[in-house]
Amino acid sequence: MTVLSMEEFLEKECGDHNYELEDYEAEVPRWCKGCGDHGVLTSVQKLLRDRKINPEDVICVSGIGCSSRFPHYLKTYGFHGIHGRALTLSEGVALARPDLHLLTVMGDGDCFSIGGNHWIHALRYNFNATVIVLDNEIYGLTKKQASPTTRQGVVTNTTPKGAYLKSLNPLTLMLGVTNISFLAQTATWLPGHLDNTLNKAWDHKGLSFVRILQRCPAYLSSSFEATGPDFPAVFLEGEGGIAVDKGMLQKASVIQHDHHNLLEAQKVALTETPSPMGLIYYDPNVPTYGDIRRRRIKTLDRPGLIAGLNAELDKYTVKQQHG
Amino acid sequence: MTVLSMEEFLEKECGDHNYELEDYEAEVPRWCKGCGDHGVLTSVQKLLRDRKINPEDVICVSGIGCSSRFPHYLKTYGFHGIHGRALTLSEGVALARPDLHLLTVMGDGDCFSIGGNHWIHALRYNFNATVIVLDNEIYGLTKKQASPTTRQGVVTNTTPKGAYLKSLNPLTLMLGVTNISFLAQTATWLPGHLDNTLNKAWDHKGLSFVRILQRCPAYLSSSFEATGPDFPAVFLEGEGGIAVDKGMLQKASVIQHDHHNLLEAQKVALTETPSPMGLIYYDPNVPTYGDIRRRRIKTLDRPGLIAGLNAELDKYTVKQQHG
Amino acid sequence: MAKNKKVIPLKEHIIEFVSDSGEGAQKAANSFAKTCGMMGNGLWTIEVIPAEIQPPPHTTSSTSGNRIRLAEGKVTNAGDLAQTVVAFNEMAFLSRVQAGAVADDVLLIIDNIWATHDDPAYRESYKKITGDVKSRGGTVIEVPFEEETAKIVEDSKRGKNMFVLGYMGYLYQRDLNILRQIVEEMFAKKSKTVIQNNIALLEGGYTYAEEHLDFRYEIPSVPSKVPMVVMNGNTAIALGAIAAGFELCSMYPITPATSASHALSDIMEGLGGMVHQAEDEIAAIGVAIGSNYAGKPALTITSGPGMALKTEFQGLAVMTETPLVIVDVQRGGPSTGLPTKIEQGDLLSSLFGAPGDAPKVVIAPSTIKDCFSVMIMARKIAEEFRMLVIVLTDANLATGQQIFKRPEFSEVSLPPPIDLSPVPEGTNPFDWDPKTGLSRRLIPGQPGGMCVTTTLNHNAQGKVTHDAASNQRGHEMRSRKLAALQHTLKAPEVYGPKTGDLLIVGWGSTRGTIDEAVDRARAEGYEVSAVNLLFLSPLQPGLKKIFSGFKKVMTIELNYSDNWGDPLITEENRRYSQLAFLLRSHTLMDVDCWSRVPGRPFMPMEIHEVIVREIKKIKGAKEETAKLVSKAGGLK
Amino acid sequence: MAKNKKVIPLKEHIIEFVSDSGEGAQKAANSFAKTCGMMGNGLWTIEVIPAEIQPPPHTTSSTSGNRIRLAEGKVTNAGDLAQTVVAFNEMAFLSRVQAGAVADDVLLIIDNIWATHDDPAYRESYKKITGDVKSRGGTVIEVPFEEETAKIVEDSKRGKNMFVLGYMGYLYQRDLNILRQIVEEMFAKKSKTVIQNNIALLEGGYTYAEEHLDFRYEIPSVPSKVPMVVMNGNTAIALGAIAAGFELCSMYPITPATSASHALSDIMEGLGGMVHQAEDEIAAIGVAIGSNYAGKPALTITSGPGMALKTEFQGLAVMTETPLVIVDVQRGGPSTGLPTKIEQGDLLSSLFGAPGDAPKVVIAPSTIKDCFSVMIMARKIAEEFRMLVIVLTDANLATGQQIFKRPEFSEVSLPPPIDLSPVPEGTNPFDWDPKTGLSRRLIPGQPGGMCVTTTLNHNAQGKVTHDAASNQRGHEMRSRKLAALQHTLKAPEVYGPKTGDLLIVGWGSTRGTIDEAVDRARAEGYEVSAVNLLFLSPLQPGLKKIFSGFKKVMTIELNYSDNWGDPLITEENRRYSQLAFLLRSHTLMDVDCWSRVPGRPFMPMEIHEVIVREIKKIKGAKEETAKLVSKAGGLK
Ligand SMILES: Cc1ncc(C[n+]2csc(CCOP(=O)(O)OP(=O)(O)O)c2C)c(N)n1
Ligand SMILES: Cc1ncc(C[n+]2csc(CCOP(=O)(O)OP(=O)(O)O)c2C)c(N)n1
Ligand code: SF4
Ligand code: SF4
Ligand SMILES: [Mg+2]
Ligand SMILES: [Mg+2]
């Protein structure tokens, strides 16, 4: 490890870095014009700037899909993985490096279809990460196939006569998973709310899951038809929940919601029209997997480790008796 | 197809086959003495006998695990597959052969851990099958590792200081899955209730999911400690639900439950002590995937198929203009 | 002007239509190609597609379009360098130059709107790039496509491509009636005004060309007497699957395989079957196996990463002897790699992917036409031998279009109906013929046939066994089937004489390109022949014999190998390309290889160059030896 | 009686302890083995385990126990046929006879309670089976184990094994004090009464033997001066992983790999790391990669079906150049196969499993001791070369126990601490040395090093690229590393003279057996040597040179190959065993193979037989030729 000069040290450890948005900008995003992903990227960049987070202290992990291009456009460390497996890579990162901030980005196909098993188990592990799904209700990158959240009847290339099944409600499913600690929903056409939601999620210690309804003008311009104010949504308001800025109030009404109550949350999640926006469930007391595990791990220096291992070897050592 | 004599025909199609239990018995089960799996096998054999089902009309599909040895002991068609994938094979069978009865048997590791993705999607497809999980809260075949339903603190070979996490509640998770149509719970030490539950499940058209709490004396004799009457259970009673035989009433109390109400079901499922036994959720109106798909499929004879394909080829045919 | 026009006769030409993604060059090109097909020309088209969803417009990464190789006679590949490029902007053209796809003496036809564009950067690059063409010896024809279009319709962005189509139609002497007919068909579902507008644009382009061009090309055509079809390989796979009697295609989307499933999605329900999009690739293969096990033919279609996920279930199919066909449309690897581009990188993973000994059949169609018929063969082998059959195609076959004889098929292509007749009790589910390993499957529902299918080692009765003899037996029976199949195969045909200096061995879609390169080299006097292997497992008989007719044998493959001369590479550590590796083991002959991973098909000229270089080396070595010998003689 | 006892001196003996599953023969055997270890004998033990959870008692499928090969000097394998079997019932013994594991002149020591059992079937089979032993030339000693046990403790079923231990201790002149000490340690956590009871049983058995036996065996021992350890291969893997500095073992249970994770679960938290049981094998490898990416060394351990599921992530590791070690404890395949038994069937799937070109390192330790040290080497290669390293062991190494020199290690075995120092901005994440392909990893948290790691094709900057040159470049760099590693390797050592008639090539756990067979054959005058390959990818240098010293080269492997002479099998379709296939391609030499899938280790005598047969064939062929030549000469 290089020794830092006192100045550098102060700057790194104590200094108030004043980062600009562009400090978090990598290459120009290659998403379609009007794609909801753009706004999410900006929102994340703003969050990092406002919190003065060192770019090198963030890891953004993704799967494969339009949404999973996210790390390419964010100037932090990034891991653009394979389809459906972002949460497994993330978990490894979380176990290895509790000192870093972890942001996991997936698409709806990525997370709810091929990634389903890791999805439910990640929620149960409750490792420390901010996990967002950019849910455009379609497969974007592979050009319009049905995803689990594609609405029944929607024409896609694999369902030319309309999607066969009622769409999966990921919210109700997640609320059924033991150890869920943070679940929120927002949408790309509610930028202020999106910012507030990501901030709330970032603050949570544990797995904060944010489903972001995302417009895909290329393949499903119809999906959130009446973009903006007309989209049937309802904001959830509750103590310690996600603030609803005044401007937002024109876009949808507000209901009171107790995000600490699981059954209440289930009820709210079941309603798809209007879509609940805000903090659906929150339990800051669920321990994280990392904490549970690390608590049991003995901290050793290198000689200590070697001594410990030698003690293990002793157990297999036969003291041959010279007789 | 061989032509049957009139007698044979009558016997096969109209005759009341009076099968004996042993007509459904293959080799002697190789489960441990006292293993709960034995009773489930018998219960299934009784069901088949009582319903006079031709052994050749049943396919039993399983994964890998102690529980997944089931097909070896049942004299029907059987497919002993690979770990975690029984539901995928089953779905293929269901799509191909709606004329057959399909029974899928899995272990808790098989279904809830490695098989998790197929588990949630199978529920959503709601294909027609009776699906049972023999949940002994442990990995049996591989000799005592933690499964998702292993209770927190239980010592296993991979958690020598006790399982790290609160155990997964598969019931609440399943109730969150869109299109769930049948969910029941019973236990191997409640043989009468087990019979009734399997019968109810068998009658359901769609995916009937039955979680069977199962004792594994070899590796987790402690799990349902007070086997039998003392195990903290509560029977669910509701119209059209699973009958609770009188004898059972000594084993646990009864509560009224509306198994058509999803939120009620959630509430019941959340309670783990006492364990709810009976029909937790039931919606006979969810269409099966097979029906949805088959409704759209044109039935063709072979010449029809060839004509149809030729019509498709016409679309790519260039009529070369001799000019 | 139309009167004294120069007519340039051609045997063939390579024409590219390129625009920004979304501007419709592909539609124009496809209509042009279809017209050529209807006029009786030979044809091969390949897509030029951006690798990203939405690359920035007016950049090299935004190029979308088509290459059309158009000829008097049969065309088997996409050819060498483009001779004509019609470009909607100069960056689209530049991207093709950068890809090494364009001839120096190209005829570039380009929209000159950029010459006077508001953006000085555009003006600059337009000037530079068109200037470069001329300085390399090419010709530039500037056409105000957008301006002219605007005269005819309001939205000049959307209609430009039809104007271009008309222009090119005139240049290549395409039949205007056919062009009209095709445009009408294309917009058949749209309103009358839309159709009228597009016809007007087509005719506008045609007329404009007539008025401004002082030459035309002429490529004769010989309309065929038998019906012909034009389609791409993925469509051929889809239609072949139906002709083969598959009733279920169970898949998960993945480029470049997905379009085959799209084609099936469009038609299968109407033809008695269905496409099932599973939750992931593991489920997709599991569902297909479940269906096959239960008696209904099912296949699964995927590409590299999906193949990887299907590895465990492949082992199951082998062990349980459940028939199964997997189509792997190969793309660039490893991992996500180059998802939209061609590679032949999955040969060894197809053969050896599944742990343990898992004998299976691997076949690789080499033409789009083969894609159709191979599906029928694959299903038959899978069912007769109770085996896993992997069909390897690639992104080139998948999206390339060819004109070929309309395939014929009949009821014999279809599987027999499900047999649910009773079997004598105690009939064995694995009643292996000890000589061939073949056995008859029992289908659920057959009275008296109740048995367990297990992935554990088992005996003929299907019962689990753990002893050495039965494990050896099971392995033998599964392996023996491959030998039995091999005995039914014939030696592959040699393209060219059976002896010579050099034999090129290839597999899959490179066939047409290799054969053409061989023809050229032979015309120049080089003694070279070629062989294309349809079967990769089992290998066809007679290879060693064929190879021994040549001084040198080498494979040419679109996958990776270390090159002679690369740093650190020696005889002992060189990693050969995949077929070469296989053939070296199979024949113990020193089969060399030349392989590359360019993410695009080879051009005949590249292979021609390799052939010439190799033969020169062989001759050189001979002369060297001859010199040495005569020297030695002189010393005596 | 103790006085004039015959003492039979032995160099070595193979002893089996067998009982019904659950009766504790394994515990007795392990204590016996440990005693032998402490006395300074050479030792190899293997487990005899039922393939099922609860097979019916008193049947051949219920057998559980241990084989101990005990010798004066070093032992490298489990040997040939058992010379002594102590059996708790006759079916347990029979299962060993059926497995072909027992010598004809065996000494069978058996509980005679069955001779007079209530169940006539038991009486019958006892009589028959003990009778058969005698008629084959064996000796039967009947001991009322259960009866005698009942005299000492109440529950005779549970204590029998300690009585047997005492009996065998006497027979083989084991030190009673050591035996006592071991029994005490074993029950250390139990109550005093339990300890006392078991000591009483031990002594009871010892005394009973003393009173009833008229002979004893004597196997001298030479206590070693350096510390020795006794452990199985999975324990060695586990301890080696810790010595190598792994801080995370991310796994999913699977036989026979799981016990390595159990060993790690027991100790890792206490040594600064942890075992993570993931939801499936895909997650297990994903978590390990995530950890390695973030800078903490992690490994994953699995077996065949788990390897299959890890295929896609292997491709990711290769493409992103993330260091990773996978341990594959091979079992019988394909598919679920023979899950508890040995096979060497995953060599080719390790090499070629992942689609696309995915160069990786594959190494196979050949002894239990190697299992320890190979882990250190594997981690180092993985990190230095940024590569995927697959370590192939097998069920034989996993559960076999050996006595060997206590391994040494130090800080140099451990990885350097995580380096979080700032890097100059713009430092490339893939700063490939063009000659070797090596580059330095950037670790998240390093200021200035922000970059994306992607599974798409990318350039040195880590940016996605789609062009031909960069795709070729990426492939080259990944492949080059293998060449660079190969240049650091030495030729393998030949066991025996460097020339001769026959060279046996093996890999992995068969080494000891092959070497022993070679020794025997050489003692008989056969000119045979052996080579064991530690590196399977890249292959070590010098193989061709080594092979050319012998008239014939063949591999011996525990995997499947078609046999010469099998129906339909010809030169053209024979499927070779996995290493042979590889070596044929690598050397172009006619490397033959003899391989079997018995689900158990080979016995030296089997290999000896193959050696003798092959050399006779070679000699025969020579004589044939000699005859022909002399004939021809005669005709002249
Ligand atoms: C194993 C594997 N299967 C399939 C694919 C192909 N694929 C790439 S992205 C994608 C789905 C994209 O949809 P989604 O996850 O919703 O993300 P979006 O593009 O809509 O943001 C698929 C199927 C792949 N790359 N790898
Ligand atoms: C892909 C794969 N991973 C792991 C295994 C090993 N394995 C066999 S059964 C089993 C779990 C058994 O537990 P469970 O599913 O609960 O069934 P049980 O034995 O308890 O009935 C495991 C991990 C395997 N056979 N295949
Ligand atoms: S296809 Fe849809 S999701 Fe993908 S970049 Fe375009 S708009 Fe966004
Ligand atoms: S180990 Fe447990 S689950 Fe398996 S057979 Fe024995 S008792 Fe049953
Ligand atoms: Mg999406
Ligand atoms: Mg279990």
C-alpha cells in the first residue's frame, strides 16, 4: 500500500470532496432516446455527488440487458456480468468488502425470470446492497420478448397473439420472502420521487430493493401509456417513508401506509392499478448476512492464522511412538 | 397401436379396475426406519387404489434427494431427474400429455433452494399437476446440510455453530406468486389428514402444491420434536376445505379459515407456531397453462399439417418471372 | 438521356445498402434482393446490424443495412469486397470501410445532403470520406436522396429508403413491375395512401436515376423451372422443425437464436404446436426433455451462454437416453463475447461440455437449405438412437439469406404417431441390443410398461445399480450407439480432385466461401481441394484415407487458434482450432489450421490468400529439398 | 496359550472391517488405522460405504466399513485383494467378495451369532458363505462378537465394534496403550461410563483374542523422525485452502465434494474466513467470483453435476480474467451416475465445457499430500495469471486416508494483502503484456482505477468493442497466458527408465497404483515405466520426447473408452479415454488406452495384468516380424 502524504490523507479521509456530476460520468449512455434508464443514471449520479462519495468506493454490479449497461455509464468500479446472476456476484462483493458501497442493477427479465432463484435468496440473506430493477415489462436488449411482468395480452415476438399469463407481481412475491427488510417502488417518470426513493434505499443497511417502473419507448411505448401525471399511481405516505414532493402531488393522490406492517404491505402491493409508489415495507432491524457471518469470524493476523492452521494440523498429526 | 379385443377394451375403458395396493408397489423403499417418506408413499398408493387409477396413466417426476427416490417405489411411470429441476420436466410432461396424471415429488432443498426459480414460475404457470414437497427441513441424502427451511440455530454439517438465518417460510412466499391456485400443508405424522390433503390436491385442476412436514429421524430427529399430538399445529377448517377427521382433533385445535381469501391466507401462513395444517389457499378458477395454450392450438391431421407448412413455404417462395 | 446509355455487363456484383439504424436501408435492400430472386438471379444477403440497441446516429457504430451478393448463377456466400455501396450518410459508409468490407474501386452512391449540412463536422467528414474514396480509385455519385424524397412525401426521413430502392432498381435493371409488386406487398396492411406514397417514391427514385445516370449494370438471370425460396437460416430451422414433426419449441430468448423462435411463434400454433418461452435456459431444456419423455417431439434452441446453462440437462438426456434435439446458433464467445456476431466456437463444448462420458451426435449444416433438412434428420436420429443431437449453426447462417430450391418433404419426415399399445409386463425400458446399444422406448401410458427412468446408473430393467459390471455396461451401451450410427455414414465428398498439394477441411457455414476460394485457386493452377464435415460426432468414415491424398491438410475455421509465429507459441503449446484439434486426435495426422475470430464471415479472397501462401510454402519446401538433393548429388 | 504362539511376519497386509451400515465397523477401522499410524506403519485406507441412505440390513447393499492397507514402508494406494476381513455378518463379507475385493485364501473373522440365528435364512446363508470361503482355500475364524460384547455391556449392538477393535489389535500386535489412548480420545466428549465401557470392550476383545488365537501377525514399523499426519484428501484440500489464504469457500452440497466443505465449516470461522452455502451451484460460483473480483480470495468446491451448472460462470471468469479456483471432486457420471464412487470422467469437460474459446488451467493432484500443496499453487497461478484454475481430484482421494509428512507452509503461501493504493488515472484494467498476456488487476477501492469489468469483448481499457481486430486481440491475450505458464513448467518425471517397451501415462489418483504395478512388472523383467501428469492444461513440455523412448505408450484411466474388439468398434470410431484423446492430438503419436469405470480404484494387479499382456503383444509382434523376416531371408 502506497503511503499517502498527509495532505492526500486528509483529503481522502476527512476532506469534503466536492465532486461534480461529471466525476461520475463515464461514456455517453447508449440507451434509446426517451428510455427511462437515462433518468435513473442521473439520479444515481446526483445521489453520489450529493453524498460526496468517492467514485472508487462504489461498485455497480449488473447482469445482461439494456438496463445492465448501467455500470458502463457510471464512473465507479463496475461489473457487467451475465444474465440473471448479478445478485450472486453482488453477494460475493458484499461479503468481501463491507467497506464499499454496492449498487446492483438488473432488468425485469434478468431479475424475475432467469434470476429468480437468486432474487428470492438474496432477499432472505439480506446482504447489504442497494438493488434496483429497471422494470420495463419487456425484454429490451433481445428485442421484445415477454418478461414475467409483461401484461397479459401484450403482443411480443414470442407471444404474437398476446402474452399468455397474468403478469407476475414481483411486489407481493417479495413480501412473502422471509427477512425482507426494504421494498420500495417508483417510476422513471417521477424523477423527484425516484431521487427520494434511491436516497432512502441508500440509507438502509441491508438489502434495499427498489422496483423502478421504466419506460421503453422502443419496444413498449404503450406500457405505461399515460406517462407522467396520468399514469394510475398512488403515493404512499408514512412516517419515515419516502417524501412526496409537492410537485408530485399533481401526478397522483396520496394514501397513508404503515410500511412496518407486513400484511398492510401485502394489501398495498396487491393493488396494481393504481400502482403504489413509495416505501412499501421497511424493517431496519433485520440483521444483514454479512454482519451475522462476520460476527462469528475470528480476526487474525498472519502469524495468528499460521498458528491456527498448525493447531488444526496437530489434530491429524500422529505422534509416532518410538518404542 | 394394437387392437384390443372387445373384452380387453371394455376392461380398460369401462371396467372398474379393482387394483390392490400392491399393484402400485415397486421395490421395497430404501428410506430409513421411521422416515416420514414411507407414509406419504402409502398415502399416494391408497389414493391411486381408491380412485382405481391405471398405473400406466400416472407419471411421477422427482429431482434428487431421499424424497426424490419416490418414483422408484411407486409402480407407475416414473422419472427420477436431477436436483432442483423436477418441475421443469413435469411441465414438459404436462404440456405433452394432458391425458395422464402427474405427480411431482421434491425435497425442501430440491424445491426451495436449487429449484427456487422453477418453483415460483411453475406456480405462475399453474400447469396441471399435484406437487408435493417432503420438507424435512434438512438435506437428507447428502447427510445433513442446512436447507432454506432449516431453523435458525440448528447444527448441521455446514453450519456447525447453528444455521445462520431465520428459516424461509415457503408458504408466505408462494402466496405472493401471481396465479397460485392451491396451497395446502400437512405432516407425515398426521396420516389421516395427509390422505385427505392429497385427495383434495388430486382433485384440483391446476398446480396443487402440498407442503408435507416430514420427519427425518436420521438427521433431524429433533425437528418436529414432539411428534404427533404434541407438535404445535392447528387445523384449518373452511367450506370445501380439507376434512379434519375426528381422531385428529386430539392432536391439535381447529380454526376457521377462508381459503379463498388471499390476505387471510397470508395471515395464516405467517404463523409458524402453531403450524397451520389444511387448505391455506384455493382458487379453482385460475386457468391452467396447458388449457390456455391448447385453446390456441389448431388441431390438424397429418395432411393438414403438411398443407399448412406448404402454405408457410409459399410465403418465402419466389415465383420467378420468365420474361 | 435514356437513349445512348452505356450498359455494363456483369457476372455478379456485391452491393451494400447502409443507413443509420432505423432509416430503413434494410427494408430497401430486402426488397431489392427479393426482386433479384424473382428475376431468377443467384443471391446471398447478410445483415449489417449495430451491436447496440441505440448507438448515436451518424456514427460508425450506428450502421444498419444489408449486403447483397447478386449473380447470374448460384451464390454460396457473401463474397469479398463490396463493389457498390449506397449510403444514407458518410459515417455508415466509413464503418464498412473500417470493417474491411469495401473495394478500393467502389462505386459509392451517397446522399449529398451532408455536403451542405449546418453542422460543420458533418460537412467536413463528408468531404473527407468522399474525397478518400476518389483518391483510392473509387467513384462517388452524389444524389440528393432526402431532398428528392421531400418533394414527394412530407416525412423525408421515413420515405428515403423507397426512393433509394427505385434508384438502385434502375441502376441494376430490375423489373419495375416486380419492384412495385413487392412494395405493395410490403405495405399491404397499411393504408392506401401509404402504399401510394411508397410507390410514388419508388418510381421517383427510378426516374431520377434514369434521368441522371449515364450507365446501367446488366446481370443476366436464368429463371429456374422449379420453385425457389428465399429465406434465412433461422427461418429454415423453424420451418424444418415443423417439417420434422416437432410439436414444441421450448426456449429462452438469446441472440442470435431468438429469431428462429420468433418465426416458430408466428406459425406453430396454427400448425398444431407451440413455442414455450421458459423462465430460463435450464427450464427450457427441462421442459423439452419432459415432453420428449412423454412422447411428444420437442426441441430447444439457444446460443453459447444458453448452451452453458443446458450442460447438466444434456447429461440427463444422455443418461436416460431421452431423445432430444438442441439447436445452437453459435455467436462470438467466450461468455457474452460478441453476441450478435458469428463464431464457430462451440464445437468442443458441444462434444465435451457435460461431465462424465456423454456420447452424443453433433451435426453442422453448411447451407441455409441444409438448415431445413438437417432438422428432419436430427429428429430421426434422436428418436431412433435415443440420443441427444446437437445441431450447430451460426450467426451467419441465421441471418444470411439464400435462394434455393423449395424444400420437399412428406409424411415420412414426420414421426410415427404416439404408440400407446400395451407391452408385455416386464418389458425392459433399456432393452439394449448388445451389438448396437439400441433399444425401444416405452411411452408413459403404455399398459404394462411401468418403469422408472433414472439419472443414476441403471441396468436394462431401469433399476439402479452400483456394481462395476453394470456401470461398465451402461457406458458401453451408450457409446456403442455412436459406433452404430457411424457405420451408417458415408465418407464426405471431396470438393475437387482426390489428390493434390493442399486439402482444406471445414465445417458449417464456411463451406461456400471455402469452395469458392478453392475454385479460384484451382483456376490459377493450385492443386487444392476441400472437404466439409456435416457430422462432427461421430466423424464420418474415410477421413484418414482422404487426407492421405494430400501433401498438407489444414482446417479453416471461424474460431480461435494460436498462430505459428505468435510470441511464446511452440509446437508443444500451440492451441489448435477446434476441428483441427479433433482431427489430429482422430487421424494422428499433422492437420494444421488457419483460424480467426473476426466476428464476420470469411471472404473468399482471404481463404484464397491462405491457400496460395500454403501451397507456395509446400512448393518452396519441395524446391528446397530438391535443391538440397541436387546439391548433395553434386557433392558426390 | 499366549506363550507358544506362532508369529507370522508380514511386509504388509490388507485388512477390511465390514458391518451393516450403522454398526460401527468404520469407527473400529479408523481407530485401528490411527494406531498403525502412531506406531509408524505405512498406511492407506479407503471407505466402503453403501450407495444408499438406508439399505435393508443384513444385505449386500448395506455394507459399511473400511479397507486398511498396512505396511512396513510407504503405501501409495489401496492395494489388491483383502487378506483379512473381519465381518459383523456374512452378507457384509459377501458384498466384498462380489465386488471382487477379497483374496481366495482370505482369513475371514466373523461373528458366529448367525450360525444359530432364529431366522433359518440367515443360518443358511451363513453356512453357505463361510463354507464357500473354505472351499476356495480360505480360513474362517468364528468369534461370538455379539455374545461376548453382551457380557460386558448392555447394548451389544453398539459396543461390538470396540470389541472387534481389541480383537484385531491383538491379532496384528498393536500397542494396547495406544489403542486405549485412541478410544479415550474418541469418546472424550462422552460420559465417564461410556469411556470406561468402551475401554472394557477394547480390552475384552484383546483378551479374548489372546485366549483363543494360536497365531499373531507381525508387521514391523519404522517410526518416522519427522512429524507425520493421517488425513483424507478432502481434509487435505480444506487445510490446503486455508494455507493458501482463501478466506471464503462458497459451495453447494454435493457428494463426494461436500466433506471438504464440512471440514472447512468446522474451522474456517476460527481462522478468519467462512464457508458460504449458496442456494445452488450457480450462486456458489458467482459469489466466489464476486469475492475474488473485490479482492478476497475465494474458491468453490463441487462435483460433476455441480460443475455442469458452473459452466456459464467459468466463461465469465475467463473473459473477465477474474482469478478463480474450482475444486472438482470427480465422481461417477454421466449425470447423477454413481454419486458416491470414483471416476476420472471430467477431464474433457473441465477443459472444454465452456462455450467459445475459454483457456484455463487444469491440474490434478495424485496423492493426498498433493491435495494440500496443490491448493497453494492453484491460488497463486489463478492470481498471477488472472485465470481460472480447475483442480481435479476424485472420490478415491477424497475419502482415502494416507500417512504422510506433515506439510509445511509459511507466509509465502498466503496472498499479499489487498492493495488499495491509488493508481494513476487512466491505468488500464487489462494492461496486457503483449508477449505473455499478463496484466495487473485493479481492485475496487483503488482511487483512480475506476473501470468496468465486462463479459463482452473489450479492449485494454475494458471498453466494449465489436471490431475484428480487438476480438482477435482479446482471444490472443487470454490464450497467450497459457503458453506463458507452459514455459515455466518442467517435463514430468518418468517413473522408471527412460526407454523401454511400454510407457503407462496416468493422471490423478491412479498414480500410486500404476507405479506399484510398474514396480512389480519390472521386478519380473518387463521393460515398463510410468508418467503421471500433474498439469492437464497446459500440458507439461517434453511429452513427445518422453513417449518416443518407448515402443508403446498407453494411458490407464478410470473413465470410459471403447475397447478394441468390442462389437462395431474400429480404428475410425473408437472413442478413447480422455487423457489418451488429448495426448493423441497433442503428440500425434499412437497413444493407446486401457480404461474402465468400475466405480472403485484400480488394483495394482489389474494394471500389472494389462502391462504384462501389452508387453507380450509387443514382444509377440516382434517375434512375428522376426519370424517373417527370417522366413523371407530363407526364401532368398
Ligand atoms: C444466459 C443468457 N440467456 C439469454 C441471454 C440473452 N439476453 C440478453 S438480455 C436478455 C433479457 C433482457 O431483458 P431485461 O432483463 O428485462 O432487460 P432490459 O433489456 O429490458 O433492460 C436476454 C434474454 C443472455 N445474454 N444470456
Ligand atoms: C446439481 C446437484 N447439486 C447437488 C447435488 C447433491 N444433492 C443431492 S440431494 C441434495 C439435497 C437433498 O436434500 P433435499 O432436497 O431436502 O431432499 P431430502 O434428501 O432431504 O429428501 C443435494 C444437495 C446433486 N445431486 N446435484
Ligand atoms: S430498447 Fe427500451 S430499454 Fe432498451 S435502451 Fe431502448 S428504450 Fe431503453
Ligand atoms: S436420511 Fe432422513 S429423509 Fe433420508 S431416508 Fe433417512 S430419515 Fe428419510
Ligand atoms: Mg426489461
Ligand atoms: Mg430435505
